[in-house]
Amino acid sequence: MKFAHLADTHLGYRQFGLYEREKDFYEVFEKIIDRIIEEKVDFVIHSGDLFDSSRPSPMALLTFQKGLIKLKNANIPIFAIAGNHDFAMRQGSIPPQVLFKKFGLKVISPINTNYMYEDVFIAGFPFHSSSQDKVLKNKLTELSKKAANHEKSILVLHQGIDKYFNLQYELEIGEVPDNFTYYAMGHLHNYINDDFGKGKLVYPGSSEVWKTSELDDFRKNGKGFVIVDLDSKKPSVERIKIDLPREFIDKTIDFENLDSEIGLIRNTIKDFDKKPIINLTINNVTSTNEAYELINEELDDLTLMVRPKFITPGEENIDLIIDKENALGPIEVLASRLESYDDEDITKFASDLYALLSKDKNEEAKQLIDEFYRQKFSAEEEED
């Protein structure tokens, strides 16, 4: 018996505000569905963040519906949970996945935490924030007890685990029950395939490049999904890489060689099927206007986006002093400033709020604030 495991497809995401990038995510999802059917799997598991928003666009909904119908026609059932992007951050919110129950989608939810596929026990629940850690741990204990009655079992979660995340996580590795056969994880966009307990713990990663920080892992492990075979004593996991619609190119050049280097880039990309996205670092810049003009003149018609970074001679000296490997990003700086509170809930709340506000998701930010204060202070009043 084998199944496909994917996660973090983020249908509807319009990266850099470009509709072309939104269509790229749809194209990759369609490729994945076609490849899953080719592999003749028994079933599919999607571990959350199917959509990028709790209110997906009509095109995002239609893209998933088409994929779901393809799977249904191939007699391949699909089990899914909701990730943090799939539902609004307020109590009682319903993820868009429920719209597709009549099309055959089997939603793993707080009401229906588990299913059986032949002799395989499939269980899980949607994303829980760190402020819900007690509920999360209690549910894991309950599912672990149920899994003990089955030889083959799959735990489906959309959570961060401390072993694989830096600061933002909801579970420590020791809090994850160790008696499942396979751990179908979502949330982390990089590919992880790890031994855990008696089985395998896998984050298949996002299906497309959701952030440019994912590029290193993408170049190492690709983007796609996994095929899991449960017939052996320990599950075997095969990585299936999917070709992305367009290329991301990183290039560092010196301002003195700008003309010739830009010419080489133009010659390289002129025959690409789709316009690439270029991250361009230019050292020793003495005239940003001159650099901008040349980049726009030579590359504008051949690229979807050029993201230039200009480094002047003075800035270069500063860069030599800063240890970039250990430099703190905004989330890490925020967390370090909140250490004095000694409260993981406050740190998680602040980082989640920053993430929403940085994307202009003001309504979701307000909902997060309301939920946090309702849970935090109502709990404190009960204790008093």
C-alpha cells in the first residue's frame, strides 16, 4: 500500500503582488495531481495550508476543485487538515476545505479526528497555536491511545517542532507520541525526512517557492511531494520533485563589470520559456541611477522581476564586520526583546502579529489580538 503526502500548496498566493506568480502556484498543483494519479497511489494526505488565505479567490477554489475531481475519477481518496493559513484566527472559524466534502474530500477536524483506510488508522487535527498547547498535548495523547490498537497508523499535523524550527514552534520533539508508523507533517516549507519512533517523520515542504529564503533548500531538495510505501516494516519514502514554472536566479557582480555581466545574464535568459526572477547583488556601486537604468534597459523585457541590492564601498566594509550567519532577523530581535517576560505565549503572539501586519493582513491581525486577549486574560481570571 502506498500513498502521496503533500502540504503547503498555498493556492491563491500572489507572490510580490504578481498574478503570474499566483498562476505558477496553480500550475505546480496541477502537475502534482497529475503525477499522483500516474503513481497509482491508494490515497492522498494533505497536511495543511492548502490555501494561502481563509478566503481563497474563486480561481484558487476552482483549481483545487478540478484536482479533487481528477482524484475522485481515479478512485483516489484524499484526507486533509487545515493549516494556519486555511482559517481565520478566531474561535469557531471554519476552513474552506469543508466546502469540498461533497466532492469527496475527507476533512480531518476536531469533530472527525480519525478515519480508517482499510487497515490504516489515519488521525490528526488542524493547526493549534502555542497558546493552545495544553489542548494540543491532550489531543495527541488521545490519538496515541487510539493508534496503539492499530498496526499501521498515520498522524497528520500542521505544527512546528522545535527540532526543525528555530524560534516559532508549537511542540517539542519529546511531546510528539512515538507510536505512529508515519508522521505526515506540514508547516515547514523545507524538506525533512527523519526517523522517529518506529516510523518516519516527514515535512514534504511547500510545493512552490513561497519565500526567497527557501531557495537554498529548493536547490538542494527541489519542490514537490513524497510517495510513502507502508508495506515494509518501516515506511519507505520517495521524494518526487516537480519542475517549477520559472527559475529563480541569484547573481553577484561588481559595478565595474556591470555592462558585461548584465549582457551575460541577458544572453542566458533570452530563450527561457517563462520570465525568471533575478536576485541581483551589485558590489562597489558608485552610481545607483546608472545601475538602475542599465538593469531596466537590458533586463526589463526578459524578466518577471529583478530584485537588486546595491552595496557601496562604505557598506562593503560594514558587511565585512557583521557576522551574517549569526545576524538576527526581525522575528529573532522581537523574541530577544521579549525574553524578560519569560512567556512563550507572548513571544509567539508578537511574532504572529508581526507576520500578519508585515503582509497588511490587518483584519486577521485584529482577530489574532482579540483571540489572544480573550484566551490569555480569561484564563488568568479563572486562576484568580
